[in-house]
Amino acid sequence: MRKNNLKQERRNKIRRRIRSTIRGTAERPRLCIFKSNKHVYLQLINDRESATILSVSTQTADLQKELKDKESVEAAKIVGKALAEAAKDKGITKAVYDRSGYKYHGIVKAAADGAREGGLDL
């Protein structure tokens, strides 16, 4: 139990440090990632208005068929592409990537790569 709390405290400390420098705007929103044990959640956030512009996750109904029987890294890449395509429809082409204190590998890297493949400039 103590080890999990230390990991979470460390991640929150890194997250606060990252968030002190990264800000999302309407023209270039912040692409924020959260990952749980089963799912990946991506959001485009305008920090000036404190508003979520767009949100996509592995639980999104439109992606359920495509994500069936996929590994978590592959699923994160698909979710990143879906978010980028939805952002294009709203006229967003650039974003700032917020890794939320996670190390940049695996699921976090796959989500960013998927967003780049979908046409989002990170």
C-alpha cells in the first residue's frame, strides 16, 4: 500500500511541474491523457476558459467495434487517431501534449503517435 502511495505522489508532483508550464488555448488546446488499468482517456482542454473541447476514450461507443480484441498500446493509438479526426472537424490542427506525469513510452507514446498520424500537430 505504501509503495502505491509513493508512486502516486511522485506522479502528482511531476504532473504539477508540467502543468505549471503548459497552458491550452482555443487555438492550441492541451491534449491531456489519463490511463487506468483498463482504459485510456484523451481530452482537448482550453485552460483559459476551463472547458473541455473534446473527449475520446476506449469506452467511446463509436470505437467499441474497432477496439475489440486489441492490446492496450494499439487501442491508445486508435483513440489518438479518433481524437485527431474529431479535432479536425472542429477546426483544431495544433495542440500541446500533456503527458500528465506518466513516462513517455508505451500507451502514452502510442496515443501521441496516433494523434500525429490523425493529423494533429503536437
